Amino acid sequence: MDGKINALGRWIPEQINGQPVIPFPGIGKYIPEGRKAAPQIVSCANYPKDGNKVVNSLRKALELAGIRDGMTISTHHHFRNGDKLTNKLFDTMAEMGVKDLIWFPSASFPCHEPIIEHLKSGVIHHIEGSMNGALGRFCTMGEMKGQGVLRSHGGRYRAVQDSDVHIDIAVIAAPAADPFGNANALYGKSACGLLGFALAVPAGIMQADVGLNRILHNTQWIVGPHVHVAILVGLTMTLYSVIYILFPILTNGAKVYSQKLVNLHFYKWVGFNKII
């Protein structure tokens, strides 16, 4: 295998999974060319006439998304070690006979151990992302068909932006979505409304902009809008909700003193954290 020595004195192969590799030349010495990647232009002809994209199965959704061999499949890590969707996703694609996929997770966990079978069978060619637990050991032993590529959260963003990785199908679980597929949690039996985590996401997206991040990095923006909103609103309100649900169960059917006070607790807490 041909390779080069990078600025840190490490040998780097010229290609990984058939794609050219640029060895690290030193800080500030690599000037990329080209433009940022962008999604394709779409037309109303790409969607149902009634505007309802909701289907009743994962397989049907994959078929309509045009799943085929060699695609890059992106998944999100918000379920952490309870992520059964990703396992179901690759089980479904295996049943459909799809091969040589690239799995591009924002993170993987020990619960993804069953995916090893799809790496062995050739459903997945290689992983570009984190590889943990039994999955990580499998990759470390060189059992994967292709070459694994470790990518951090920031590295993942840059890889998409610079067209190093092109996502063909992105899959994310949400409790509810509107008929056009927007996961806004406002419609359906599982509608949960706007949560604290969702409020923190726009701040994170803004931070992902390189120019803006140069201004915001190491400032109170990170501590305030992004972290405090995510933890003090998103996490604590989830814990309070669990307490209110468990209270009647643990007390053999006792009811809260006042539902109005419960509602007041919610709005006061959200308002207080928005102020700070």
C-alpha cells in the first residue's frame, strides 16, 4: 500500500476505502478548494400530491428514499445505549438485500453489537464515526471489510461540509412528525411539544458555523444559551415529568394537590431559565 509521511512524522496511506487522503501538512498549511456541499434542488414532483409523506413501515420509507447498494446511511445518537432503531434499520436493509453500505453514525454504543453480523455479511462495508464496545473490538481486530474512519462530532460536520462524505439517507427517530415529515412533535398521539433540548439545538447549529464560532468560543454563549437551556430546561423538565407520572403510582393512586400548580411549575421554571 502506497503512503506518505505527514507533518507529525506518521505514515498515512494515499487512499482509504478508494478515496484519496490528504496527509496533515501542518497548522495553517492546508488551503481547501471548492464550495460547501449542499442538498439537491427538489420539486413538488418528488412528493405525494396530497403532501403526506408518512408511511406505515421502515421498509416502505427506505424504498421511497431510493435505497441501493453502496449508499451512505447516517444515524443520530440521541438514544445513546438504548438505540434499537439503528439495529432495526440495518436488519431491514439486510432483508431487502442491500450490500456495501457505509454507516455514518454521530456515535455508536454497545447496544449496536448486533450490527457486527451485518459487517460480516457485507451489508455494511465500513463505518465512518465512533466505534465502541464489541463493535469497536471487532473493527480493531481488522474484521471489517473496509477501513474504519474515526470521526469526532466536529470532524463529522467538516466531512459533510467539505464533501468528504455524502449522506444519501439520514435516519432519526422522533415521537411525532407532521405529514410532510418535519419532526416538530406537534401532531399525533405522541406529540410532546417544544422541549428544552430542542431549544438548545439552534444555539448548537449557530456554533457550528466556523466564522461565528470564532466569536462565540470560550464565551458565556456556550455556558448560557447552549448548556443551560439543554440541561436546566431539557433535563430537569424531563425529571419533573417523571416525578409527576410516578407520584400516583408510588402512592397507590394519590392525586397531586392542584393540576394548576403543576402547570404553573412548568411555565415558571421554563421562564426562569430563559431569563438566566
